Amino acid sequence: MKCTGCNTVWMVIGALGLVLTNPAYATDTNGEDTQKSETPTRSLKRPLLLSPRPATEDTKLSAPASVAPRATTPAERTFPRTVSTATTLTVLSPNGGESFLPGDRVQVQWQGSGISGPGAIQLLQNGRKVADIAASVNLSEGKRSWRVPEDIKPGSYTVQIQSRDRKYSDDSDQPFSIGAITGGVNLSARPERGQRPAATTGGDTGAAATPETGSGQAASSTDTTPATPALSLVSPATNTGWCTNQAHEFRWSSTLPADSTVSIDLMRSDGTSVWKSIASNIPDSGSHTWAGLTDAQFSSGSISLRPRIRNADNSVVKLGELMHFGKPLMINAPQSNHTWRKRSQYTIRWTQICALPTPATIELLNASQQPVLTIAEGLSAEGHHMPRGHEWTVPDDLAPGTYYIRVRTTDNQLSRTTSFTIANPVSFPVSPSLTFTSPAVNAGWCTNLPHEFRWNTALPADARIKIDLMEANGEQVWRSIAADIPNSGTYSWSGYTDAQFNFGMGTFRPRIATLDNSVITVGERFHIGKHLFLDAPKSNYTWRHGSSYDILWTQLCSLPAAVALELLDAGKQPVATIASGLTNAGSSGRQVYKWTVPANLTPGTYYIRVRTADGQYSQESSFVISAP
């Protein structure tokens, strides 16, 4: 049969062979010749995809066997990559230029052409193994979901996939980053395996192929594997505080098709229900400014929320981490139903969700809300969604009645007031027949040590007594120490271990009484706690470059050596010594060291460690350092 147009077809194929075998040229996505020396570029928002041209009746004939695909160097590869029909193992993603955050869910994808069986996936840094992403994986699967560890050190990484017999191996062509979004593509919201990817755009009629699970078949040299569309939230970041009476900006990175639209919601903290819809079907531009809410529109003090962004058909959804929305300044304690007694110590607690315009001042007002005294001033203006605290002992010279606590900024731009009651001290029973000599007032008793209760007694020698630990108010029993012991004047108590004592420090009163409660004495306040414990920062704190913060810790009992403060990285490796040679004296009050965060620290997770110089006592807590 005569083949109409065959000569034309073979002329086209012959010309194509010359191009493919000429190392000076490659072919771009539009079929135009491009100089080989031009390195393919990667879009910062959407990867440049190589899509096959639509097939026609005249181009469906196979090229002659003598025309082999030209080998490419790693610098010439684009993401996703075209895979040859030879037996190969090829990393498809992450393949370089992407950016992930700790906690992100990432799809590691590869093509095993003509290869199957067991293998392993490893995370590398500077060519050295850092962690196993998957110690054992079936190479015919083509993908494996991986959650970026929360404690990973920020930096540049690559992925290596290797067969069990080590005959086949491939690494990411270029590093990707973990720790902060730096303009690369964040693939943390990729759908899990089995979810259908969105269709490619640009008018291509040829569908881009993905590896078939377990097929063991090689893909055509013209097949491509498109990146799965994804969304990643940049702002609000974890534990961000957004305040009323202000506008706020949502920011995100995207690999959705160019004409996509997205919707933004604020979800309740459990992530399952919508608290407020922010925007619906807006352009996928990477940012959206929200007008926010006024104080009048927001009836609560503050609320914890999660941002969510999704595309039009909900096939790509990204749920962000916890953030906080509320009024810039709130008082948490005291409240109107609180009664505080003279000569007793209490904690005034307030929250400043956002940074204040000037430092804060705490004042006591009378029932007519006229100033009585200034309790504290010059307090930090830094924003923080957790309650701040100031310890205050109620003066003995105040008349019982209604009072107000006012927290305000120095410039009076922000002010909050709450009422409470001041009352006379509770009259604790004290009998001359039983009086404590130990523990003394404000004594510190530490865990992992025995302690001795001692008392003077005028009771008969055969009397039996009991000892209890009362709460600080002296009105409720916290623990029974001894239920029926001889009235000998001393009792040795084994104390608590660190594991048995769940606090850093607690304040109590000892009580001694006869078994029939005919004679009772309640002693003075004292403290039980751990030798050394860190009060601030905590894991939900964010401290910013160039700002000063109080590192707070308590050393309840005298320590065996001087105290040092250290900064550790996310892997708990030393970064810097903040202070050393600090006092080892025991105290029930907090120790304070003001520290200014250096501007040259890479944003990310760090640890503050407080320890004795001999290493006998040590405690650490994570926190986040970020840019101003």
C-alpha cells in the first residue's frame, strides 16, 4: 500500500535526530532551539513544566532505533524531569529550590524505571546522612510521605534514594531548605498518595505521566511528572498574635495553576470548624489584607485559632498552626470575684497580645477608681499571647473593701481595669502547746532530699499527733504527711522525688494537731520545689532579633556550683554562653537575667539552658527566635 506523506515524515524524523544527537542544542517546551549553556530556570512560585507536544497522525511513528536520547547533565535537568527508558533510579522531588518548615508534610517522589524491590530514603546535609526518611521502602511505589521533624536544624538538605543492593542511587540535583521560606516552592501541603492531581494548564492535550505503583514499566522519554499543586501559609506564623483595631495580612506560597482562586478562613483551635470566613474565591496572588475587627466587634479577650487556605474545589487545603487573636491588653487576675488578703502574696496577671506602644504600669485604685499606689512600672512592652505576671504582697495598712487593679501603657493609649476585694488576713489557729520550729517562714525544701519537721510541745509524752501540708491559704489540706505519730518533737519525712512533684515550686503551710483536733497549730508559708527550674522562656515564646527579654529561673536551695546560662540550637548543640559565674545561693524568688537577642542568629527553634558549672543540675526550654 502506498504511504502518503511518508517521505515528509522521515524527513522530519531525520532532522529531529540531528538535533537530538547534536550536543550544542536542547529543545525547550515550545519546540524552539535553545543554547545548551543556558541553565533551565525555576519559577519561585510555580515550577516550569516540560509538557509533550500534542501527537498528530503524522508524528506517531517511532524514531529509528539508531537515534538515542541525548544524556543530560544534572545542571540541565528541570523539575519535574524527563526519565529515560533505561534501568534507572531518579529523584523527582524534592529536587532543589523548594522550602519547607518543621512539621510540614512532604511527598518524596521518585521514578524507578525497570527497578523494584527494597530500598531506603535518607536525608543528607553537605553529602552526609542526617536522618532516615524511610529505612525500608518498596522502590516500585514511586512516592513516600514524610513529615519534617519539629526539631530539625534549619539549613540546606538533599534527599538520597538507594536500592538495598546499592547498585542504583540518586540524590536531589540541588539542595532544598528547611527552617524558613526563602522564596522557593513550599510543597508541604501536597495531597497524600492516591489523591488526584489538578490538571496541567497551558493548553497541552497530552497528560503528564506519573509512576504507576508496582508496574515496573519504564516511562516514555517524553513523559513528565508534574508537581502536585500545593499551598503553604507564610503568615500568620505559629503563635503569632493579631490584635483588634488593626489590619492584618495573610501571605502564602502556591504552586496552583496561574488562574486559580483561593478562599481563606480562620478556624477554631481544633481545626474542624470555621470561626470566621475571611475571603472567598480571591485571586491566588500570595497575599490578602484583612481589615480585622474592632474591640466592639470582638466580645472576647482573646481566642486561639488556625488559619486555613484552600483552592476553589477544595482539592488542595492547607491548615496552619495555632495563632492568637484578641485585644492588645487584658487583665487575667484578679477578677471581680477574687478576695486577696492583707500580708499575703498574689500574682497580678495580664496579657498583651501585640507589642504595646510604651512600657506598662500597674496601679492600685480605690473603690472610686482613684489612684492609691503604683505597684510596678517600666514593664516590658513586648507582645506575648501568654499571661505575664507580677508578684504582689497586699499591704497590711489598706482598709478592707473593694479596690481596682489597672494595667496601662505609660502614654495612656491602652488601659484595662478590674475590681477585686481586699480583706483582713485569715486568723490561723496557733496553740502554745504545739508550735513549729521547722520549716521556718519562707524556707525552701527541695525534691530528692529528706526533710525534718520539728516542733515544741507542752502536751503529755504519750500524746499522738498528725502533720499535714496545707495549701498556701491555710484553709485546705494538700497532702497528709503523718496520720498518727508520737508527740516526740521531730519527724523525718522522705520528701518528694522530681518525678513525684509536678511543679517547679509550690507554696504551702505546715499544720500539726492532736488526733481529735483539740489542739491545732498552722505554721507560716514555706516552699517545696526542685533545686533549679526555668520559668522563661517557654516553648510557646517567640523572641525577636534586637529585643531584650528576661530569662527567669528559680534556684530554691543552695546549689553546689555557680550557675551558667547557655543558648543551644534546635539539635541542642551549644551556640553561645549567655552568662556564667552567676550566684549559686538558694532563693524562693526568681532570678532574672536580661538578654538582648543577637541580630545575627538564624531564625528558628533554640533552647535556653540553665545549669550549674559542675553539671549536677540543669534544665532547658525551647523557644523561637524570629526577625523583628
